[in-house]
Amino acid sequence: MNVGLFPGGMSDTSGVWRGHFWIEGELDCGTTVIADLTADQFGHLPVNLVTATDDRYRKNILPRYEPLTTSECNWGHGLAKRWLELKNVVIDLVAA
């Protein structure tokens, strides 16, 4: 597979795909969401909480991928939650 044909990450405000990582989770209703705490580096709002179908995001295709462990997922979730609490950020879910 030629991974160059399938850029992943986030599309910046100019439409250029940039390598990027974010946290994904599932809401109680079953909707998969992306929590992105660093989208501002690509010209977007600093924090994005969007459905996983948002076309600005594409999963990265890596030559080797090891799924995150439960403890790594819990760490990421806790980090995002603490950051949002510290910043007093209130986020509405934006449907794509």
C-alpha cells in the first residue's frame, strides 16, 4: 500500500493535510466523537469536540500501529477532562 496516497491527520484551514493525533471516544448514545485539544495549530478553534464523521479529520495510516492500552486511553481521557475543567470550557457537540 502506498501510504502517500492516503494522507491522514487534520486538514488545516488552507485544505492541506497535516499529521495529527486526537482522542476518540463513544458517547452513551453510541455516537463516536473526536476530542481535539490542539486544533488551533492548524487554524481551527483551540478545542474541537465533533462527531468522528467530521471531514477535517482522517485517521492516520501508519506502517505499524499498536492500539492504545486501556491505561493509555484512560490517561488521555483524564488529561482532556482536566484541561477542560482548568479552562472552564463548555463544549457543545457539533454534528458533521
